[in-house]
Amino acid sequence: MKKEIIIQFVLYMIFFLSGCTKSSTGTIQPGVIWNDIEGNPINAHGGGVLYHEGTYYWYGECKAGETTLLPGQNWECYRTNVSGVSCYSSKDLVNWKFEGLVLKAIPDDIHSDLHPSKVLERPKVIFNSKTGKFVMWMHIDSADYSKACAGIAISDTPTGEFKYLGSHRPLGAMSRDQTVFADDDGRAYHLFSSEDNATLYIAELTDDYLGHKETYTRNFINKFREAPAIFKTNNKYVLITSGCSAWDPNEAEYAVADSVLGNWTVMSNPCTGKDADKTFYGQSTFVLPVAGKTNTYIAMFDKWEKTDLETSGYIWLPVTLSRDNIEIPWKDEWTIEIEY
């Protein structure tokens, strides 16, 4: 009888411990086509990742269909019709399940920001613990990029469907390439290229994350930086940006500050290895803190295929931290262990 009780106890402990902590080691191959668990190419460009209650949610632009060149522009204005914002979920950052379009195009209203003829780029989602809402910010524009606005949508769940609330020019300023960042103290910030991309604004969001306070800074004035990706490490803030060269790659740059709204010190190109001067033929979009890991971050880049945007790929690389700088070294293949 005692032997049976001991066996039952051991089996219970094995079951209990396996339920508390699971781990998965997956391989990441930067720059190649990634498929979801159904075998379909992941379509989530210009995106970001939210970690919520043990699951990662990857949001990005769904670029589907033919890529066309808008005539009459002074730059290569390649575009696809707006389809909406895709969402994928994962426990291990390698195997991704397609959750659907959490914000959909509105094809029957030519005046809508979400009409296929418009522009929807760089969606990012943060969770507001006070309101219980998932808040999405995105770049909303006209086909010729003259509107230059920020759009907002909200949802009660991470997989939507998100309700679109409209768009505006934050603080009366242009808003194009953008991201949002929620700090440890619950304050959130909107970072966006403005003044015809010459200046990067950083503005504090209201407590509900749906608007802007009057607190903001103008940064890298006349330096023409875009594609902001921000993270916090060792009480320092790190901001990665790219230059403005449309769909073509250029050299990345990072800056550091003691506070989000503080003075940013420009450092250097964080990328190292082959084609580092072209950001490995990618462009920054987000830096992902790996949950449960100290000072472990993944730098996310888009590998744009400007004449066929739907086939654009993703470059995810580990961030190496040292006392004085950060590095993002090229790796053909690398592994990451996730605990959940």
C-alpha cells in the first residue's frame, strides 16, 4: 500500500512540475521565408510583438496581392492595397499560428482610412492594464503619403477584432514610421517620424493610451531617421533607427538615453558582420524582450522586396549587450530557448 502511495506521489509531482515549466528550443533563420504552422508564408510586415499571459502575439501589415508603383512621385512609391493587420500567436517564437486579420480593410467606403486604396503601416499593440484594453497604433496615410497621420484601434482581447477609432496628426504634427513603447511604470510613449521625416517625435500617451499628453520631444532634427525600434536595458533606453532611403536598405544607427524623453546620444551602427552597412538588407521595426530572460532581446527587421512586397521576409537576430555598446551580429541560423 505504501509503495502504491509513493508511486502515485511521484507521478503527481512529475505531472505538476511539467505543467509549471515547459521549455522549447527553436531555430531561427534570418532572411528566409517563414511559414506558419499551417505551412503558409507569414504575412506580418512592419510589425511588432506583444507578450501577454504566456503567449507572444505578432502583429503586422498584411501585404497581399499585386505590388504597384504610384506614378508622379519623387520616390519609388511601391504599394499594395490595404488588406488589414495580421495576428499570429506563439509560445516559443518559432511556431506561429495565424489568428486572422484582427483589423480588416473596408473596401466599400472610399473615404475610410482602411479602404484598400489607402496606406496602413507599422501596426504596434500595447496592453493597458488599467483599462483592460489592447491598443493598436499604426501609420495611416493616403496613397501618395500626404496624409501622414496616426491611427488608433482597440480590442478587449489580443486576437481582436480591433475596433478602429480614427486617425489624426498627433500634436498637429506629421506622423509616418512609428512605434509605441510601454515603460515599467505603466507610462506609454508614441515615437514617430515627423516634419517630412526630418525629425523624430517622442510623445507621452494619455493614461488610456488613446491620445497624447502635451509632453513630447523633437529628436535628431534634420537627420531624417525613420523605422524606430526602442527597448530598455539596465535602466538605459536604446533606440534603433534607419535612414530615409524608401524601400532600399541603408546603415542602421542606435542612440541611448537615461529617459525616454531625455537627451539621446547617438552611438553607431549596431549591426556587425557581412552587409552590416546595409542592415543585412533589412530595416528595423521592433526589438522584442524575451519573457523570463534577463537582458535577452531580439532585433526584428523587415527584408523588403519593393517590387513584390508580399514576398518580403523577416530578419530576427539576437542583441548582444556589453558595458559600453550593443551589437547585432549576423547569424545564418541561431537557436533560442523559451520557458513558458
